[in-house]
Amino acid sequence: MKTDTNVQLLNKLVEVCLDGELGYRTAARHLHTSKLRTIFTDYAIRRGQFAEELRSEVEHLGGSAVDAGSMAASLHRGWIALKSAVTHGGAGAIVAACEAGEDAALSSYEAAGHLDFPGHIVSLIEKQRQAIEQAHARIRHIKHEIDSGIDYSEND
């Protein structure tokens, strides 16, 4: 186990979580239904909590934890598409952009799951990955509902 490498990899996951938190907060601000706003606000809060848990592990390993998502990470993970969706689309476009962000987040977590971390960090990463997978499935379900004609665009 290389501590410097583990710190870098955990910081990458911190960035993934912070990018997700920002993406969900942005989505929630631009949605017109309280149901979707609530769901996305809850996901933003969870991602912030995930980032804090990972930061704690970085510091425990003797590293310096990042405190912000990176623009490069945000672009890579697809959250940048959210800004376009917010300005050019309705709930369906915003949900689709969030789904793309979740695809990228899952890829980062799956890659980290194959690395050499202490057991408790492996468990933490797996717990967070499962929560992201559940969020991804729920967002995909909402997207399918919107595609099927269920109207999420009206004000509550």
C-alpha cells in the first residue's frame, strides 16, 4: 500500500463527491417541482457527507485533503452538461445530465474499489459506491418516467 498514491486516489473521490454535490445543488435550484428539488437536495447533502468521510481518511493517512471539486474533474464527469441543461432544457434535460454525472461517479468509484486500501477504507468506498448506485438507479427511473410522459415540469 503506497500512502501517497492512496491519498491521491482518495482526493480524487473527494473531488467526485464535491462535483456531485455542486451538480445536485445546481439541479435543485433550477427544478420547478418540490419532489425533484427534495430528492436532488438530499443527494447533494449525501455527497457532501461522503466527501467529509473521505477527507477524514486522507488526513488519517497523513495527507492533505482537497476542499473543492476541480473544474477538470467536473468537465470529465459530465456535470458541466447540467449547466447547459439548466439553460436550455426542462426537468428531463436536467435529470439526464445528472444521470450522466452519476455514470462518471460510478466509474471513479469502481476503479477505486480495485486498489490497495486498508480494509476500513475499502468498506467506506464500497458503502458510498452502493449509495451512488442506488441514486443512479432512482435518477434513471425518474428519467424513464419523464420519457414516458409523466410531467415533472409543473410547479407544485
